[in-house]
Amino acid sequence: MEHPILFLNILFEKLGLPIVGAEQAHTFLEFMLQPHVTYAWVAMIFLLISARLAVKRLEMVPKGAQNFFEMVISGIEEFMIGVTGEEGRFVFPLIATLGFFILTCNYMGMVPGFFSPTASLNTTGACAVIVVVFTHVIGVRFHGAKYVKHFMGPVWWLVPLIFPIEIIGHLARVLSLSIRLFGNVFGEELVLGILFFLVGLYLAPLPMMFLGLFTGFIQAFIFCLLSMMYFAGAIEHAH
């Protein structure tokens, strides 16, 4: 679901760049100009600038914005350690990056003229693939070749049954993470688009927008929580 007017699309059209629907995109440039790609870059640039401003003038005694960001970062880290254990502290940068990126993308669709990248399955699928692949990287890092026992089950004669089930289960994690996030954000975008179309900028869309603030945070939190649990499972000894 795309907004009736997207500012970047208007800009690209003025510059003479090809703007086509996802189904008609055949070249690399046409794909890169899709809303879920361009607005994902907007989200990343916004986060990079925000991070740069947050650390520009660090003080020994934090105050103002520095104090707020340190409180948020520390809270996320402590929560993650409670899920993964102390051994999982090294994955904090990935969890925090995914959390802030997804939250920013979720909220972007509430701004007129902007598009929420997480309302596209391409974006949520990419995030999910990163999590699932890194889960197995963690498993191999902590257990080496013995990590394969994680897929074998408790006794050897169950391997032909357990191994395919485990493989399917791990592949299903990509679908679980991506479709859950995509479905909720896309549904919110769809409802907001309908309300704006029917009543314009009057008060009717406001309740849905306030609900969107809540659900956008919840969906980012759930994605990160599930990622933490997958990482914790990979860190644990295979059984």
C-alpha cells in the first residue's frame, strides 16, 4: 500500500528518473528507485545523522539528549543480556541497529508523503534473513562443528525424522519474522490510506495514528525479542 503522493517519487520524476511499479521494474536503477528501497535509505541516513549528533558533544556527566540516549541504550542492553546471558553481549550492536531501523521505518509511514519500508515484504524479509543467518554464525562460533548436533535430536535413530523438521523450522523463522512485521505494518498503512482517502486530513485518522505509534513500537520490540531468543538458543549447548 503506497501513499497517494510520495515526495521522493515526485523528486525523481522531476529529475527524469524512471519511476515504475514493482511489477514493471526490470533494471537495477528501477529497482533501486522503489519506495521501500529509497525510504529505507532515508531511514538509514536519519539514524546515522541522529547517532552523529548524539555523540557529537559527550560529557562525563550526561544531561539532556545524551542522558536520554544513554538511558535507552543501557535499557536495551540490560534487557538483551537478561535474554541471551552475558555471553550474548557481543550481539547487542546488531539488535540495537535492527530495533532502531525497524522502529524508524514503522513510523515513517505515518508522515504524509513518506512510505514505511517495513510495509514491503522485501525489507522485512531482508531483516529476517540477517537474523537467521547470524543465528547459525553464532552457533558455529560457540560450538564449532558440534553445532550440527542441534539439528540431530536426542538419540541417533531419530535423526532422519528430527533433521528435516529442524531444517524446516529454521527456514520458517524467516517467514515468521518477516510476515508478522510486514502484515501488521502493511495493514496499518492500508487503513490509514483508506481513512485519508475518505476524510482527508480531518480528525478521523488520528485514533488510528495514535494506535500506529503503539503498534509500531510493539512490532519492533517483538522482532528484536524473537531475534534475541534465536541467538540465545544458538549460544546454548546443543542437545
